[in-house]
Amino acid sequence: MKFKGFSASQIRIARPTDQLTEIMTFYEEGIGLPKLTQFSNHAGYDGVIFGLPDSQYHLEFTTHAEGSPCPAPTKDNLLVLYIEEKDEIQTIINRLANQGFFPVEPENPYWEERGTTIEDPDGWRLVLMNTKGI
């Protein structure tokens, strides 16, 4: 990827959690993101990295042996996944419901027009956005 004045080969969003097992289940089994790698006791950190197929965009979640307190997210802190097929979105919604996670009303009504918002175990919000016809 070429940016103004520099090149980057990868983008990773990293976030601490005190619920690593629950986060892993939510994103891997509920959402269906592929786990790229998992690590233990790396300088006191355990973690997992998820990726999107054929992409250099990654999500990393870590927890520290001494705890990883997270500030409470606002209702407008969002991770948005753009998914073309409505049936794929419904499949994810059903898997998450089986785990006890249900849609919530978004802060910004824009996300309700074509999307479904669900909170992960840490209270961070994920939007499954239907892109068919955009």
C-alpha cells in the first residue's frame, strides 16, 4: 500500500482484553474470521491474531499476565465488516445468537439502514454491513 511519503505492507489493529478466550470464540467461531496465529507468554503477553482472507489487515487481541484493563468503549467505537451477501450476515448473526450475543441499536442510525450491530465480549461494537447494491 502506498501512502503519502511512505509505503506500508500491513495494517494491524491491536487491542487488549481481559477475556481472551471469550474474544477468540466470538471472532473465530461466531464471526468466522480465520486465526492467523496465537502466542503465549511473549514477554508476559498471550494473544491471537485474526486476518481476512487474502488481506494484509489484521486484528490482534492480547492479554497480559498482570491484567489488561480496557477503557470502556463508547457506543460509536466500531469495527465494520462489509459483507455483500445478506445470507452470510444472517449466518453470522445466528452463530452469535447461539453464543448469547444479540443485535443492539447503533448510536448512529446510518448503521441500521443496511447493517446489524453486535457487541463483543468486551463491549466493543461490530457492524455487519450489507454492501449489496452500494
